[in-house]
Amino acid sequence: MDYLKSTAPCGLDCFNCPLYKANDDKELQIQISSSLSVPMERSLCKGCRGENGIIPYLNMNSPCKVYKCTTNKQKNFCFECDDFPCDYLHPYADCASTKPHNLKVFNLCLIKKMGLKNWAEHKSLDVMRTYYKKKWEI
């Protein structure tokens, strides 16, 4: 798998997303379309890089700010930038229970520390499972 292509510049792991996985799984695409009440063509995503920063499911009209910034600065990931972390990566409470956007900075730090392939194969899924399913511990 091409982890660079399937990981967003902000650190989101597209390869773990059902909309990304549905590209190779017609049954999953049908399930997503039905459960989200969206047309079939919007139940697929090629990942941030594959969609040039415009995700069909989100009805975006222009690329997200992170994608535009990293493209303009010719960076693969935000952590490669001297301004990291910046406000484009700010965690948001809105939709935090259903969208993984609060994982961005944590994932970017892990990618920088572990390397993209090692993080993708050994840590990314655990991070997402912890985010959504594990009880918060102090």
C-alpha cells in the first residue's frame, strides 16, 4: 500500500476510513451510501491527496486549508513545516465523536517519530480505536 498517498498531510489515516476502503469493496459502498443517506458516488473517497483536498462526502467546494498550505509549501506532512503546529491543525469539539480530526497532531507526531510505514502498519488503527472506544484515563 502507498501510505504517503493514503495518509492526509494533516496526519489522518485515509487507509483506515470506510469511505476509502469502499473503493475496493462494492458491498461496503452500498452500506455506506445507505447508512449515510448519500448517493453512491459520494460514498467513496480516494483520500485527501487523491481528491486534491476536496472530499466529496463533505460537500467541499475547495481544498481544505491544510491541503492548500502543504501543497503551497511543498511539504508531504505538516510536521515538516517550521510553523508546526499551527491553527490549521487546531482540535475541534464539533463532531469529535464521529470524525477523527482531533487525532491530527498526535498522528503527525507519531509519523515523525516512528516513520510513515511503521506508524501506518503498527499504530494508526490502534490510535483510532483508542480515540473512539477506550475510556478516558487520567
